[in-house]
Amino acid sequence: MVRDYGITPELVHYACLVDLLARGGLLDEAKDVIGTMPMEPDASIWRALIGACRIYSNTHMAKTAFEKLIELEPTNAGLCVIIQHLCSFRSLVRAGDKSHPKSKNIYKKLTFLLTSAKEMGYVHDLKWVLHDEDD
């Protein structure tokens, strides 16, 4: 892009690259792109990675991406769907797990988001749930 067309890549270009790599099953390569970006990744980049992690059942990477996403958008009600799917596998959030330094705030936000989703009529669909294959 830079050499041939003189275009400096912007965040949207990186988001597309991450999405393409991740959907193609190249999750590690997508994560490498995120790690080498000259700017901080935004929520769209983490959502692209989470979507592919769900497809390829990569629970470890999904957990990392979700933690970044919740930091960027802690009050986004749209995260309720992601939370519902990600919380359904045991490796992400174990019942009673308080090991994260911000677990109190995380659980408070989770409760708020899940309650908001239910009030809006959200009904979970278990066919898209990730399954932790390590257990």
C-alpha cells in the first residue's frame, strides 16, 4: 500500500487484514498483526478476532480478545451477546473466579450487560457457543 500507492494504512485497513487472516484460520498471524500495529487496536479489531475464535474454537485467544474488548467498551450493551457466548465455556469465566485484579468491576459490568440484554428481549442461542476442548 505504502510503496505502490503511497497510502498509509489506517486502523480500518488493519481491521480488514485481521478479519481476513482470522476468518481464514490464520489466528496467530492475525494476532501478530495486532501486536505490530503502529496504533492501538480499537474494538472493531478485537471483535473481528473474537468472531474467528468462535468459528475455530480458540478459547484462549478469545479470552484475550474479550478482555481487551471489555476494556475498550465496558458499557456497550452489544457485548451482551459476546458475553453470553464466551461465558458459556469454562475456561473464560469460572464460577466464583475472582483472580483477575478487576474481577469485582468485571462481574458488575457482566451483570449489568446481561440484565440489559434480557430486558431488551435477548434470548441466548447455544448453537454458537464455544467449547473448551482442553477440559
